[in-house]
Amino acid sequence: MTAVRSIRQYATMPLALAVIALITALMVRPVAANSQELTSYVDENTQKLVQKLNEEKDLYTDDPDAFYRKMEEALTGFVDFRRIAARVMGRYARQTTPEQRDEFVVRFKRSLFESYAQALVDSSDGFEIDVRGAQVNPRDEDRASVNMLVTTESGDRYQVTYSMYRQNGSGQWLMENVIVEGVNIGLAFRDRFAQEMESRRGDVDAVIENWGDAVASLNLDEEMEQGADSE
């Protein structure tokens, strides 16, 4: 364990945890639609991710671009990029070209790392992640939710849940959404995209180009902190 963390760092922890959940879920490969198997597999991948963060955290300081590339390698081949773009863009996705959606996904992913990578790296050896269980939807075996309890070094606890779906054909599990302490991250990003479209008078290219600033200005920390259970 490292020494005392700053108050500001813990203020960003909830969103950093959402990034952890995002990356971990997207790393999950095909497994049987069994709740226990899915729980075990997600837990294994979660611990591997934390280990990878610890191994690469010095690289973040020395060469941030190389760090981003390392993390992107973990995602390559496991992400339904168009689905993510379409969900965040919401109804505005119909107004975009495939090229615009591709560009948005690139900027969306980069914005997450740029906004929360520091908190991830600084805290990677200072929290514990307990994958509590997975529930396969009884009405649709290709959809499931996974619940985690994340405990920080200071003892704050956060409930993290993400929704997953199994891709047709490949049988691969991919993430659809993340909820941290009741705050729907996917919905928050979608609302933010809508706000940006309104403020920029429907200029999709401008919204995409400035998406990093839009993410940086999101203020979800207070809502998440209110839900955290401190002991």
C-alpha cells in the first residue's frame, strides 16, 4: 500500500472506478452464460487489469502516449466501438456518418484516459475490488449484469455495476453501461452529448472535436460521493 492520498484524488476515484469497470468489462472474452462462471471470469480479468496498471504506472509519468497505447492494446478486438458511439450519441447518431462515429469513439476513449488515468495510476495499489456476482437475464441469456464492491485505501466503499451483452456470432461478452453508486455513467455521457449538440447548434463535428473538454467538465463526483459508504 502507498502512503496518504490527497483529498482531490479521492474526489476523482468514483469516475476512475468507472473507467476500471469499462476496461475490465471490455476485456472479458467468450464464456458460458453461467452466472458463477461469468463472475469468476470477470474477477480474474479485474485483478489482471489492476496488476497491469501497477506494472505500467511508471510509464504514465515517463511517456503518457505509450501508456495510452498499452491500455488500448488491452481493448483491441474486444470493444463494440459503434455500439458505444451510438449509445452516447443517442438520437443524434442518425445524423452522423460512419466516419464521424469512428472519430467520436477515438476521442471518447482518449478523453476517459486523459481525465482519469492519473487517479487510476495513483490508486492502482491502494484499493480492493470484490466482484460480488453476475446475474444473467432470465429472459435473455445474452444479457447480464455484474456487481462489484470497490474499497479504497481510506475505507470508502463504492458499488459498481455494469451491464453486459453477448455479441451475436462470436459469443463475446461486451459492456453496455456502467453504474457507480447509482449514477448511470452511460446516461450522463449521453445527456452531455445532447447538451453539447444544443449549445453548438447541431454542429456534430464541433461536438466531437471538443468532446475531451466536455468530459473534463462533467461533475459527477459529488453525486457518487454521496452514495459512498464510509466506515
